[in-house]
Amino acid sequence: MLPRSSFFAPLLVAGSLLLSACGGSAPPPNMPRYAPGTVLYRLPVVGQWRVYRTHYGANNDQAYALDLVIDDNMPKSQRNEDHPSYNQPIVADAPGVVVVAVDGVPDNVPGRANKYDMHGNFVVLDHQNGEYSLFAHFIPGTVRVRKGMFVPAGTELGRCGNSGHSFAPHLHWQIMTDADASSARGVPPRYTPYERNGAMSVELPQKGDRLLAK
């Protein structure tokens, strides 16, 4: 396991500087000032997505979780392949070490959730700061990381699917205080600037928001 602070600090500071210099968009005026080495989280997707649901207010690991989809209106098709979110890349939200990587859980038929497996195929990253990210519902056979691997931010972890307690292809993403979701509490992500409804933001996304991640 890597040290908790020394390795990550230069990566995170450099990442923040590069972000403000690239893309032609100035950081939002309300950008908080963080101490050097503070872990900041990017959106774990690429391209245009929508917040289908938030779990804000939950009293457990999902207190700040998001469910993300691409489609404006959920297709009625019972084929996962007909849902735009299906098979889209899901990426690491910040540098971390893989502490959980589960694969092999079958996808559901849309509209029929797996009532016995909450997360399906999923990955948990340890950010070495007491915070962990969980990414759930990958397509079986697409998880590209293994326990013990270090992954930089933006690394593809797997493909958006419909495994676990899921009625349609989507990504469930959350930050929490423990690698074991059953004993964790939710943590509000400290976002790197991202495009929200056409403007740069670092605030918590809300249901229905359109998010653009690069």
C-alpha cells in the first residue's frame, strides 16, 4: 500500500494547475481554496451526462451519491444495448489504489433489478486520505483494474452497465469514509471545475443537471 500523503500531493497540485490552464474556460469565481495535497474529484464520466438521481440526505454511505445517465428519457427497450449510457467508459475520479474490484455479475434485463446484489460489478478506490470512491453497475467482463493497482485520475475502470440493484444502465458513484460501504458514511466530493448546465461549477450537482466532463 502506498503512503497516505507524500505520493499524492504533487499529482493533485499539478492536476489542479493544468485544469485551470487548459480548455479555455476560467475556473468558477466561487472556487474554494484548498490546502496543497487536498484530493479533488473529477466527474467519473466522459462527455455529456445527466443527473438521473441524487441520494442527498441519506444517512449512510450514499449521502452524496449520484446516479448518472446519458439519455434524456429512459428508453423503454428491454435491450441494454438500446440505452445510450450502456458500454460508455467510466473513469477514475482521482488518483487512487484499487481496494475492491468485482466482476462477473450478469447484467439485468432493463426493468428487472437484481434484488440480491446491491452493486453488481463494482470498483472501490482508496485515495489515501481516509476517503474512498465506489463505482457500481459495470458490464460483466469490462472491469479493467485489479486489487492493488494504482490508477491516475481519468483511467478507465470499466464500462457502464446494468448489473446489481439497477433497473437500467447507469453509473452509481459515491465518495465514502470506508472501503466497506456497509460501514461507511458519505462524503461530499470536492469537485474540480466542471461544466454544469452550460456554466463552470464546483458545486454539488442536482437532479436533472446536465454535466459535461472532458
